[in-house]
Amino acid sequence: MEAQPSSLLPLIAFQHHVGSLFIPPEEIDFVCELGVGDLAVVEHGRWRRGASSTLPVVVKGYKPFVVGSPQDFRELLLEASKLHRLRHPNITHFLGLGCFSHGSLAEVRESMFMVEAYVGTRNLRKLMGEQMRCRLKNLYSMKAALRWAAEAASALAALHEQQPPYIHGDVKADNVFLTDGANLERAVAKLGDLKPHRHVYDREPSMLSQHQAHVAAKQQQQ
């Protein structure tokens, strides 16, 4: 067996631990930035899965402190593996993990990103805001609203049926996304923003409450 260049050893170790979850960054064509949060930079991209197949995705590039230690990495990988196995029509599909830099194991951890399926840019909060500003007509029917509520409840039930139960911890209208399409009445609701990096909030419980308060303050200003 040929010896591998030492510069590739951290990447090889990362691939070994991540296994089938590994997504090389060179397979992703980045389209635009969707936002910057406390823990990650969120971008819209297209994952080239073969010569003629692409998949719209959301890429969350973690800030360096999120996976700052080997223990953080182990906990992230454990949660990511659980989410990857989860299949439900009303939960955004977690696709995998990657890294942008691999000069050392520390660089690997500090440049990690996660990839999930792209649902669309419209969420329930945005839609309700549009409806409040547009009082002359209904943008969606009560039937559609009740169906979206049932779909979100189905997603939560599926998470809670996991062994052990998976607690989302941040359920709100912002995190219920609607699939893109010309006919809004046929849109499907999908619960998103599941957090394989939940170890950060477990370590610093106040971070989640601070994040939620920050989001609420921004919403009031809009």
C-alpha cells in the first residue's frame, strides 16, 4: 500500500470517522448566502452527486468554536448519525458532514460543515407575515393551514418516537418550511433546523435561550 502524504492524513482520519456521511466540499456549488447565525454561516448550494445529478442543499459552515475539541466532534457525529437515519416526509433530510480545511485535525474540526436538503426559502412565519400585510385576499386556505399544522405535529411525533426521544428544542414558525411550488395550497410543511451540534446548547444552556431571545427581538423590529 502506498504511503499517503502527511498533509492528507487528517482528512483520511476524518473520512474514516464520518464514513458514509462524508461530503467533499468540491462537490458543492455554492449559490448564495442565506444568513449568518451565532453558530454557523448558512448557504444555499447544489450538491453534484454524479455526472448528471444535482440536489439543492443547505450548507451550514460551523464557526470554529462549535467543534472545538475531540469530544465536541464525537458528540456531533453521534447526533448526525441519528439524524441521517431518520426518514420522514415532514422532516428536512440530513445529508452529511464535510470540512473545508484539513491541514491538521484541529483545522478539520474548526472548518466543519453540515449539509441538509433544501426545502425552500418560505417558512410559516414569513407566510403569516405576508398574510397580515395582504388583507384583501387570503394567500392560503384554512384547509392548507390545518394540514401544515398536522404535518408539523407528525414530524414532532416521529422525533419523539426515537429511542431515546429526539427533542428538537427550538420549534417555532421560522423552522417549519414550505416546499417551493407555484401552487401554495399543495405545499408540504417540513420541520427543519434540527441541530446535530446540540452539544453546544447542552454545554451552555443559556446559549439557546439567548439565541431565541435574539430572534424574537429581530422579529419585533421587522
